[in-house]
Amino acid sequence: MIQRLLAMKRPLSVYFTESGDDKAMSANTWGLMENVCHLLAPLEKLTRDFSGYDARLSAVISGILGLKLTLQADKRDMGVKTMKCGLLSALDERFQPLLTNTCATVATAVDPQFKLRFFPCNTVRDEVKHAVRDAALVAAQQQRETAVEQQQPTVCSQHATGTDETEIPSATTSSSNEKVRTVHYYYYYYYY
């Protein structure tokens, strides 16, 4: 709405001067609206990016930290400093727990575009490394269990002799060991 008003600034100013209306907006008010629009533009872009059909969880942490840095570095805040401080404190309050959310931190860490670049300190990076390692080990364990379940014993019935024969295929551990080695390879490739 503010963008529409700013786009119609000239016609509105002409209208107010011709009509002699006392409710005309001053130059200070127009400047304040421009600053508010400028301050909210990165927030609007980030909202549109996160609302897209191709949005990824791994982009949330980096997007929020980028938004905070953009707001902190922006010097065009005349008349909107209180609003800017309120936005920064609201971002800290609402999204600080995201840095301790295992799902979000692991998603960001395993995305090759971000890895560990956007985590603020070494302790958080170490916690994320351990969470990624634990998630990889759990995934490897689930794959091993699935492979074992797929190799369930089969029962063959021989009606002519009246006996039941059970075939139990041998479980191969080499494929599960190979999967664990692959998981460790990816873990070390990303972080070391």
C-alpha cells in the first residue's frame, strides 16, 4: 500500500495543492514513508522467497541472518530507528530458537550451498556437526534394518511329502558396512 502511495506521489501532491485541502502530506511524511518502504523491502523479499513453491528449509537460517545483517547495516533509517530496533529484536526473539532446532540446523548444514557458513559461533557449529553425524548414523541404521527386513525367511511348502522347508538367505553385512562408510565419507567431505 505504501508503494502504491509512493508511485502516486506526484498526482496526489497536485490534487492536494489544487483542492486546497489541509490534509495534504508534507515532504517529511513522504520521506518517512519512503524510509519505511525501504526498511520493509528486504523483509518482503524474504517472505516471498520463503513462500515460494521451491522454498527450502535449509535457506531459512541463512535468510534470517542475512536479513538481520541487512537491517543492521542499513543507514537509511531517519525517522524509523525505533521501528528498525523493534524489527531486529523481534527477529532475535522469534528466530533464535531456530539455531537449536535440529531439523533446521541439519538441513542447513548438509545443503552444499550453505554448509556451516551461517552459524554464528564455533560451539553452534560443533553441535551441528554432531547432530549431522548422529542423523547420518541413524539413517544408516535404518537402511541396515530395512535391508535385513527385506531378506526375511521364506517358507516353501512341499505338499507331496507333507514336510515344510524353510530357506533362510544369508544376511550380507558387506552392503551395510559399505553404506556406513559412504555416510562417513560424506560427513568428512562436508566438514573437514
